[in-house]
Amino acid sequence: MMLLVSLLLSALAVFVTAYILPGVRVDSFVSALVMAVVLGLVNTFLKPILVLLTLPINILTLGLFLLVINAVVVMIAAALTPGFTIDNLLWALVFSVVVSIVGTFLGQLT
């Protein structure tokens, strides 16, 4: 039950963030729900590999390169999700930051 609530809150965070940002478009709440699932799967399986491969760059930038990795992960998830588009890497970076903030706020409501 808690997994379903978490998934719905993530989808709501994606939907609200897409409404706020002009460079991000989502067709429907179902697309936002699919994006939340795909983003969770990509974060679970692909992101640790990317972090490991870019470890020297992360050390040199004191972890700031993780923001770029987050943006790349969002771009990959957007490419796999029908009905969800992001204009460029900068909007993906802003999307990843804003969806984290909105998701944290929505998580505090439960």
C-alpha cells in the first residue's frame, strides 16, 4: 500500500513540475505515472553504474557532477516514456531539482 502511495506522489510531483516548467511537457497524468515508474527503474539500475563510471570526475568536482548525472538519467527516462518530453539538458537539470523539492514537500504531507 505504501509503495502505491509513493508511486502516486511521485507521479503527482512529475505532473506538477511539468506544469511549472515551460521546457517540460507531459500529456496526461498517466504519462506522469509512467514517467515516475521509468524514472524509478532507471535510478535503481542505471544511475549506480553511471556514478561508478564517473567517480573520478565526481571527486574532482566535489560531487557537483552528480547533478549532470541526474539530468542525464531524466533525459534517458524521458526518451523511454511516451507522452513526456524535455527540451534539453538544462531543463532536465532544472526538472530533477524541482521534482526533488516538490516530491519532498508532497512526502511531508503524508
